[in-house]
Amino acid sequence: MQGFKKNKRPVALVTGFSSGIGLAYTKYLAKNNWELELIAQNPEKAKKAFESLSYPHSRYHLCDLSKPEDLDNVVKVIKEPNLIVANAGITKYGAAGSINKQEKRDLFYLLCNGVIDLIEEFIPSMINQGEGRIIIVSSIGAITPMPKSSIYASAKSAIYSYGQSLAKELSNKNISVTVSLPGYVRTDAHARAGLDHLKSKVPNWMWVNAEQVVKETERASIKKKSEIIPGIVYKLVRPFLKLSLANLIWNGMTKRKSKK
């Protein structure tokens, strides 16, 4: 971990800070003078992202958040946050029955159970402080079927439900909980999951950039909204996401061509 200067800035904890939405959120918070506690798994990417940030009031921790024991260790050295941005995650593509038990356990812990463990570790301190904000980055997949991504979608759906319930529970304690439900975001997540074909299959108007997700999510959090769907397109189509025709069109657009 890297040391930061002592000060009285509010503290933000960001998971998955080394790329995508996490990195965009980290840069946004640095510009707004937050003290940053940052978590990432990959040593090379974390070092590169941290050096590019070049922000003295921050430090990063290497942690595999799909492992309960790793999470237990890292929370012991993190300063109590005023803001939690639970963003770390991966996209996992695979037909039902094709993912082994350990992969499923790790994925579900990373995307759901681990998020809950992380947040609940710091809820008592937020209550004692009398304020706090929690942001959970879920996915539009939490509210629409995702064939061949059922484990991913179910974890995102579960954490969405948790966030909505937590928002109600903590609303009278001056602690807001906002769940962000982004659709296709311009990051390297799809490439890392072997879904490069989406770049050409999904129309340009269906993509949003990470900075837009951060801007809309942060605005919703400050307004104490319990959820936000970044991007006007996704806001407009939400009422139709569970319709069979909508899913037929969506699946047709994103289907990978079979190899001959």
C-alpha cells in the first residue's frame, strides 16, 4: 500500500479503481479533494493507474475481492470512509452448466456477497458519524434477462435488491444508498471477458462512457436517490426490458457468430 498525507478531507473508498468506472470515479473524487482509499487486484494495472492519478491524498491496496479472507484483511487497514463506491467486478459469459463451482462461488462473492461484507463492515462507523454515502455499481442486467450470463445477472440482481433494501433501512440515519445500473459502458471489461464482438455488434448509441456513468451516479447519490440508470437510452427503454420482443431484439444484436 502507498501512504498519503494526513488531513481532514472526507474519505472515499473505491474498489476496482484501476480501470473503467472505478478509475473514472477515482479521478472525479481526486478533482474534488477527497482522501482516497483505493482497492484493485492486478498489481501492474493498479500501479499504473495510481501513478497516472498522481494525487498525494491517496493510497492503494492490492486485494482479490473474490476471496473472503482477502477482504477481511484489507478492511483492517482502511480508514473509515464517508463514501463507499463498490465498483469492483468482472463480466462473466458462459452457458448454464459450463462454469465450474469455484468460478461461480468466486464470481458471486465478488459481485454480491463480498460487496455486502465490505459495506456492512463500515455501516456502524457511518452511523456513528451521523452521515455517509454508499454507491453500488450493479448493471442493467439486474433488471433484464441475460442468457449465457445468468450467474453474473443473478449476482447483479441480488446486490440491486440489497441496495434498495439498505436504502430504506438507512434513510432515517442520514446515510444514502444508491445503486447504479449501467448498460454497455466503454471500458475494457468486455474484452477481458472475451466479448470483443460486442464492440461491433452493439450500436454506437447504446454505449455510454465511464465519465457519464460517474457524473449521473454521483448526482443521484447526492440527491439521495436509491437508484440511477445512466444514459438517456437506457432510461427510455427500461419499461420494455422484460418484454419478450425487446429481449429477442437485444439477444439478436449481441449474439456471437458461431464459428464454421
